[in-house]
Amino acid sequence: MNAAVATEVELEIPFQDLDPMQVVWHGNYFRYFEEARAKLLRLIDYDYPQMIASGYSWPIIDTRVRFAQPLVYAQRIVVRAELAEWENRLKIDYEIRDAATGKRLTHGYTVQCAVDAKTGELQLVTPATLHQRIRNHK
């Protein structure tokens, strides 16, 4: 993954994230993605409070996860988030790797679109405020 903006977070799998089969329940992967996504957005100074202040909300409209290997209790993982697209939507790619071995365990993406917070109107192009923050980051 080679994008203009990317970041990583390291996490340890807690016991409460496991399902009856003793692996991480699939829904928890989105929480791990969110940890990395929030850090990525803070990196460009466009975290959720800044989004709201700019007059836009950014709901997730599409997502995909590919589970290659299960995550287990006490495993240390690295979650990478990378800004993949930002022209007409905000697409963030994710990769989860084992922290000790570097082996890729999971990958996926989320897609968010800008919505005018006052009118509820979907924006067909990314607002200038996001473009400016990405340019300022470089």
C-alpha cells in the first residue's frame, strides 16, 4: 500500500472480543478498523469533530472484509489504514498483520461519502475542506 496518507495502530486482542469458538467475533474487526481510521483522520486534522465543524457528516456506505486467518486472545496485531481515494468519496484500505511475524491476517476497506449536515444532501464530489487537509499533510 503506497498512499499519500497512512498510519498504523498496534492492539492486543482482549478476551471479551472472542466468540464461542475462541476466535475474534467477525463484527469486532470493524472496531479495529475504526481505531486505525480515527488515527488516520487525526493525522490530517479531519477527525469526526472537525468533520462536523466543516458542515459535513461522512457515513459509511460500503465496506468489505476478507478474513484470511483468525485473530485470537492476547495476540498483538498491527492495523494499517491508508487513504486510497478522496476525489468523490473517502475510501480507506485496511490491513491487519500479526505484530510478531508480520503475517497478513485480514484486509478490507470502508467507503464514506460526504453529506451536507444541514440539508442531508449527498455530495457527489469531496468537499474542498478535505482536499485542503490532505494537501496540508504532504
